[in-house]
Amino acid sequence: MKLQFKLTVYNTVTKLAIILCTAVVILFSLEKISYHHISLRLEDKKNEFLRHLSSTTVKDLLQQQDTFIDYNILKDDYIILKEVKYEPINTVIDTFSTAQRTIDRTTETYRILSCKFNYNKKTYFLEVGNTIDAVEQVKETIKSYTLFILIAALTLTLFIDLIFTKYLLNPLYKIIDTKLIRVNDPLNYDYQKISTSTQDFNLLDDSINTLMRKISQMFLLEKQFIANVSHELLTPISIITSRLENILAYETLSEDAENKIFGSLKTLNRLKSIINSLLLISQVENNQFNKADQVNLSEVLHEIQEELEDRIEDKGIKLNQKLKHHITITANRALIHTMLYNVINNAIKYNRLNGHIDITDSLDGSDYVLEITDTGVGMANEQIQRAFERFEKLDTDERESFGLGLAIVKSIAAFHNIAIGITSIKDAGTTISLKFNQLSTSHNLHK
Amino acid sequence: MATFEGVTDFMNVLIVEDEKSLALEIDEYLSREGFTVEHARTCKTAEEKMFVNNYDFILLDLGLPDGDGFDLLKTLKKMSNREDAVIVLTARGEVDDRVRGLEEGADDYLPKPFSLNELLARMHAITRRKHKLESNEVNLKGFKINIQNRTVCHGEERINLTKKEFEIFNYLVLNKNRVISRTNLTEHVWGDVLEINSDSNFVDVHVKNLRKKLSQYAPIDWFETVRSIGYRINI
């Protein structure tokens, strides 16, 4: 869940809890307080009644019946007095209760004080009641108000929280998006500060920028190092190669010496290939190539097939090129050529005698997928993971493998935003899939 | 010793190269091939020499101590009535150096390190292109090699060679009396492909076919296989 929503949910839940608690406390204390007040009033009434009590009044009151009832016209309160069986009473005990009483055919809930007292050697039972319907009504009103406020407040705060957290966290999301997710090349990193007044985000932004500066510095140094070293090494190799070639012209040279010189020339050639491969990778990674050529993939594949004809025939390999789509991409033609050359060259190199290579294509949504499948030695899972690393090579009979072919493929693919997939079964074959992304290469489909 | 029936004899070459030992090696090789060679280590001396002499070839390094080789190329192209062929030799490895070199009017571009045999082949190719030689035919023990039409004949009969077979034959004849290694031959015929497997025998397949075709017309004991190294044509 996004931080923004988590914060909003948290805020809403805490607000809900606070409002509910307050409502419960208010309702509870309201009941307590009003009951207390009513009870006090009832006691006052009872005391006043008892103070004015005299034998005549009792007689007057109980003249006609054995029970006296009086109430006001709205039946808010009432009083009942009746004579009961004599019992000795030392102190008058008041009992409070809440109960329903029907007075004059109207039933209502009352707060009731009841007590027994002795008067003139007779025992009387007195009950004073006060309606609490008013209190109940207030409670109901408060309940519904609370509910309304609750819902209104919740909706409002949820809304405000969403907007506020969005505003608050916007810089964070911007940092994540522009500085972390969309960075695939430290050299094209945008150091522009994200404007925010939140100190933590400023700190985060600064830290990421500092980190990226360090990374890109290292990156540049490594690339420069490769470029410089390559250049500095090529000149001495050139001198030695030329010198050895001149020595070969000496008539006094023994056959043995001649052999050794040819061996050295071959080693130098190998050194040259390694340096040139590293130089190419470094140049690709340094974006030193433009990619504005219109490249017809099937044309390039045909060229490569022609160039590699000798190797294909040499191994008795059958190459099936079954392209269904004619695709033109915007890319660097020489690099695409090198990339496909290396992939197909590998498919030949690691293939078995009389094996075959299938080149197929398909459309995956808006992406174009080119697949090159061989029937070669294949790779185990841990080999696949290392396959694109520099100087990583399979156990092979080939003595002239430098382990740079796939590293070149990887850098060229990255340069063109081509996704490479590799599936392989040990001793059965390997499939390399190249997914040309429409976003970066703008295909022209013409079936 | 003159090659190509004396075509390159007395041709003069200016090597513009700040690495003295490399310049000396190129000098030694080309002198043996009959060229007259001069050196220049800086832009300044090269310019002075260019004003004084016309050269058939200028071998131009790009990274010079006192300037860029391209500036020298521009100066040369501004001079009138100059036929000097320019081959750019460089270890800079800049992506657009090749394109730029050819655009500025260089005749060829050879990245360092290069084989001197390859340099010679390129120089011959330029000579043929520039001077449109009438006698563009090389005679070799009864075989006539026409470089212009890229054909080989024996007597009046034309031998049907593939493109690669002709290229191999031509390169070996050009570098006659010299052992040409498989690596060198592969690089010349297939170009400077990364990770090319020079140990593979697919060059041999072409050579085998070439020899089979040639030997149908005359014995070719002069076409020698040199142990595990490569081939040589002896005259």
C-alpha cells in the first residue's frame, strides 16, 4: 500500500476512535448527571412532603382510599402514599430505581424514589417519581448528532487527508520516480533538486544526488580508463607487429624462429581483438554512437548469413531464417550488425556438427521479438546468469574465444533499449530472444 | 625488389608518425618493396615536406604532438594540383574517425595495429584506382591475373573463381615470396571482424578449392602450404 494511503487510513481510524470515545463518554456522563439531578430533586420533594406531614394531612389524604396519588397535569412527576402493614423503622431508607409507571392510563419511564416511614405508629409507603423521557430524548438527539458529525467529519478529513498527504508526499514520489526508478544510466542522471520544504526529503534528495555523483564518477573513470588503456596499448602492439613482420623477411631466419614469430603475431592479433572488443563496449556505453539509421533487420540478417557462410558450411549447420515480418528500426546499423553477428556466431560456435539454427520472429503487443535458437551445448542456469559478463566463456574447444561476444551484445542491446532474454537447456540448445521496444525504436511494419 | 611489374618502383612515401620505432618499421618494409620513404614526426615538418615535394602516398597518423592529422589533411586538400594519396593510420579508435577521414578526402583508413602486408595491399589498390593502369595484368607462371576485372586466365581460358578465391589468390600474389598466415589472410578477406576464429579451417577450404581449380591448368608447385602457419607463393 502506498505511504499516502497508509497515512490517510491511519488518520481516519484515529479520528474515528477519538470521536467514538468522546460520544460514549458524553452519553454516559449525561445519563449519570441527569439521574443525579433528578434524584436530588426527588429527595427534596420527599423531605418537603415529610416536613409538612401531620396526622390531619395523612388522614385527609387517605380519607377516601387507602392509597393517595397525586400528579401534575403533564404527568411529569407524581406522588403515591399508602398505608402498609406496621413494621418498626428506625431510619428511613431511600431506594432509587428506574421503572415504568402507568398513571391515568399513560405509561412513562420514571426515576423513582421509594421509602417507608412510621408516623403515629403506622407505617406508610411513599413513592415520588419524575419522568426521564426528557433525558432519553436528549440522549437520542445527541446520539444522532454524534453520528452525523462522525460521518461528516470522517468524510471531510478523509478528503483533506488525501489531498494533504498527496501534497506532502509529492516530493518523495517525485524523488522515487525520477531519481530511482527511471535511472538506468548514471551518466544521464538528472541532478535537478526536487523542490520541497520537508527537510527529510531534502536530505534524501541530496543523499541520492551525492551517491549518483559518486557512481557516475566511478563509471566515467572506468570507461575513460578502458578507452585510454586501449589506445595506449594499440600503438605498442602496432610497433611489435610491424617489427615481427620485418623480421620475417630476414633470409637467415631459421624455420623454428619463423614459427615462433608467426605464433607471436597470432597472440598479438588476439590481444588486438580483446582490446578492440573492450573499446567497442566502452564506446557503446559512452553513447559515442548515433542511432539514427533506418535498419532493415532481415537485410542485416542476410548479410550476416553470407559473412558466416563458411563457418556454417564448415560445421554442416542448417540455418533456417523464417521471418514473418519485415521490420525497419531506427538504430545504429553497424552496431545492430555486430550484435546479431555475435549472437549468430555464438549459435554456430556452440552448435554441434550438423545441427541447425532457427531464426524466427513474432509480435508481442507493440514489441517485435526476434528469436535465434540453436541446437548446441546449451547452458545450465548458473551459466546463463554469468553469460553476459565480460570474459565469461563456456567450456569450449574453441581456443580463440575471449568471452566478450555476449558482453558486446549486452551493451549494444542496452544502448538500443532492446531486452535480451535467454533460455537454455543443457545439451539441447539455447534460445536468445531480442525484444525491440517500440518506444525506443519506432518500427515500421509492412507485411 | 619490385612488385607488380615495377609499378611501385620510385614511388615516394611520406610517413607522418610520432612513434619513431613504428615509422622505422614501416620505412624498412616499404623500402624493401621499392618505395622511397621519408619521415615527419610533427605537423610542422610534415607541412614543410608537403610544400616542397609531391608524394605518391602520405601515411598519416592522427594524434600528433603538435596538432591533429586532420588539419594536415585539410591543408593538403587546399593545395592545387596534388595527387597525393592519403591513408589515415590511427590508434585513436574514435567512432567517427573513419567516416571523417574519408569525408575529408583520405583514400583509405587503417586502424592500428595493422599488418604491413595489409598496408601494402591497400596501397596497391589505391595505385590501381588512381592511375587506372593500362597494364593491369600480372603474369604468374602462365596465369594472367586481371586486377581490374578480377579475373584469372590461363592462356585464353578463363578460370572460374569465386570472389573469395580471387581475393585470396590476389593477396598471396601481391605478397609473393612471403609467408602469409591464416590470421592475416582471414583478416584481409573477411575484414576485421571481432572475435573471428582464425584457427578454424574455413580459409583452408577456400584455398583448397582455389588450388584444385588452378592445378587443372598447370602444375602449381609454387603455391606452397607452410606447415601450420599459412601459405606462400614462390616465384
